Amino acid sequence: MIISRTGSKAVVANNAAAAPPQPTIPTRRNWEGELAHGAHRLDPALRMSIQRPAPGLAVIGMDGEIDLSTAPRITELIRQRLTAAVLHALVIDLSKVSFIDTTGAELLIRAQRRAEQRGIELHVVPGAGCVKRILDLTGIDAGLNCHDSVEAALAQHRRP
């Protein structure tokens, strides 16, 4: 259908060869342009903290979601801790994590391998929620040094 205006009158004519209407493309959100260029969006859905309760010991706490978008930040943080010259043990506290997918489970396996290569003890606190469920379902918990709490992980480390 072709619509044209002549003066103040609108003229409508049917045209069989007219192209079908194009679908509407939704407006892009601000961060989507960054993702298209390979940048990582900092996801506010994950908060991380590092504590050093004793020399040679670090505790990484996470609160939020672990998925494909947050995995690069977590991987880099763990890599930095595991390459520290004075680190003897690393505790990863996931008890406040509200979502984890297979990317997060794979991240833990890689962290365990890297820790073993460097001679560093890796302790994981999965909590009672989704992290524990995915580790149990996949059988990954058998290869990790899992604990019920950070305190239990710290006590395990202090034992010779």
C-alpha cells in the first residue's frame, strides 16, 4: 500500500509489489553496544571481597550470581591470589551466592587444578543453596575440599 499526500488530501493506492512491513527492532540498552565490541559489562549482581585473616591465607567471599558474564572477573581475582608468592591457602566462600551455572562449576575445577600445581590448599564453602546443589549433582564436590563454613575451612588449614 502506498500513501501519498497531494495538497491537503491523502491518496491511498494498493500496490501488490510493495514490500512486507519490517519487524520493529527494540531499542538497544546502553551496555549492549559495549558487549558487541568485546567489552565486559561490570555486573552489579556480583560482589566480591578479599580478607587476609593470617599471613599466607586469603578468603574470597562472593555474594550474588556466578554466570558467564561474571566469570571473567572471578577467574582473574582467583588467578591473582593463586599466583601470589606468599599464599599457602585460599578459601572461596560461596555461601551467599544466589545463582551459579556450569560456568561457575568449571571455574572451580580450574581453580583447584591451578592451586594443586602451585602447592596451595584450596578450600570451598558452598553453603546450603544452589552452589551445593550443582556441586552435588555434577559430582564436582568429590574433587574439591568443601566445608560447611569459613571457620571450618580455616580450622582445617591450621591442622598440619
